[in-house]
Amino acid sequence: RKAIGRRRGEPLLVIVRWDPHPFQAGSLGQDGALEFVRSPDLRLVSKSIREYIISEPPPPPPTPPEPEPEEEPPPPPERMRSMNDFEELNDYLKYVEDMFKKHGGANGARVMYMEDVPYAGIHKGMLGTIKQYVNRDELQVKWDDFEKRWVNLRRLQIYETADKAFLYIEDLPDPIYCDGGGRSGPGNDVVANFEGAALPRRCKCFVLMTKIRTKYAGRNQHFVAWGSAPTPGSMAVARRSVDFRLSATGNLEYGEHTGAMAGGWRQATCTPRLTLCDNKWHSVTLVRQDTGFIWFYCDGELVGQGCLTADLPPGLTDSAKSYRWSKKDSVFAGDVGPLRIFDQELSIQQVRAYEKLAGTPRFSD
């Protein structure tokens, strides 16, 4: 220490020898502190020298890894044949066992109970997952929202293979409209358009079905909306509208405006509330009967219901957009898939089937 002393100005490079380990000690800066650069074993250093040690500067932060590429969405499933497609039951059972061998095995496959007569608390249309398969006469199924039951394959329709490559689909009606969609928002200079998507008026029920993805919250977002058709010779903008939208917190809502200044807005809301502003794709479906009853479906599940007045607002546009028509605000900020409109009610199995067959929308940058 006496030999080194204090020195101001340029750092002094010193070598400290501690038998039997010579090592470079470091430099003496303006403050006179001794900084060790390298040492084979700092435990050999005396306490008096250790008092001069200054911790080494922290290493630079690691380079963040490059983001992993987004996984390719799986292709839509192929259609599973039903037991009604076979003249003999044994032919159907052989077909099912062959599907098990080629597509992930029996365990994990989904099945649907098809008998008209209930069995051990299981009724027609219930879905379940195979947990244990012995043979066509003995398989254990965990039924959705119910218990495990042993049944035989003759009572069941295979609903989905374990690898999700094949799906049983009821006879599906064709939509009267299937088009549109795209990137939308956050401003009204970029909106998803649905040209020619007129709502059916002379039917007992209509269904709206699409897929949405957004990460934004804090305001209403209309992803499919109709406004008031322009009146020839008038520049006035009427309030009449039909709006399928997300609330400020991401809940699913449907509303209609009759055009009246007071009390013209009528709305149905999902309860319990949803949070769909999570930057994930969600399938959303609305069923409206001519009585005004409303059902909401999200990702294949019934998530809400409500009731409006029977009549639709008159004089609506023949096309839809992803914003509120009257003020061109409340733009949906995200992606909207193609819109499907049906002029008849769909069962929950048909809703699930269409949602899976539709696949995941993909838009080029």
C-alpha cells in the first residue's frame, strides 16, 4: 500500500504477486481505489488489499431472443361420416375403429350420444371424451359437465378424432351471405367492409357469424354494423342501426336503434361478462328470432341471451362495416373474419361445426 500510494491523473497499472499465484491487480484511478481485474483466487488476498476492491461493472444485458414465428393455424377438419351413411351397423363400427388407428387412437377422441332413450343420465346430443377403450362394447367416456360412464360404441357417433383431423357435422344449411372482413382501425380510414350483406327481413330467424381478434380496450368497438340507408334528396343522417360489437371491457353485445330520439336504443349483453380483447381469435355468433329473443355463442359455447322487441329497425343499409354508422366512430381495432348470414336457426352442433370448418382467417400485411 505504501508503495502504491495515491496518484492523481493517469491510472497506474500494477502487478501484485501473491505466491504462488501472480496476477494482474488492476489500475489505480483518481480516487486511489484499487480495482482487481483478474485473480485466480481472491480468497488469498489480504484484508488490507481487499478493502480497495471495486466491484466489476455489471455485464451488458443479454440480447433479447428473436420472437418466435407465429404458429401456423391447423387446417380445417375434414368431414366425418355418420352412422346413417352406412347400411350396416358393423360397417360403421369398422369405419370408426379404422379412424382410431389412423388418427391418434381411441383415447382422446370425442363422441356424441345418439340414442333417443337416455342411458344412465346421458341424453341424446351429449358430448364426451373417450378415456379408456377396451373394445367396441366397452369404452369409458367422460361426458361434458357430467360423470364418467361405460357405454358401447353402438350408442355413439364419433364426433372428432383425437388428432382433430376429422369432425362429425350435421347437415349444414348454406349461408345466404359469406364474404367481407379484413383489417380494421383504429381510425375510420381503415374499416372492414361487407358489401351486399343485407339482413333478411322475412324470416323467423337470422344468424350472424364471424371471427374477431383485437388487443384494444377502453371503448366500444363495432365489428359488424348496419346503418340507416340514405334517403333520396336528404343529407340528414338517421340513427337507425343494427350493431354487433364489443364493449369497452371486451364483452359481447348486440343492439338495435329504432331512430327515436328517446329510448330508441335496445341492447342485449352477455352475462357473465366476457373479455375478448386478448389478441386471440374468437368465433362469435348471434341468433335473433322474429320474436326478439337473442342468443350469443362464443367459441362454440352458449354465453348469453336477451330479448329485444320483435321488429327490426326499418330502412337499413344493404352493406355492413366495422364502425358505428351514424358518427363513423367506435371503429373495431383489429381483424374481422368473413361474415356469414343465415336465414334460419342453427343448432349448437351446427354452430360448432361452422366455426371449425371456417378455419382461422389470415390477412397479408
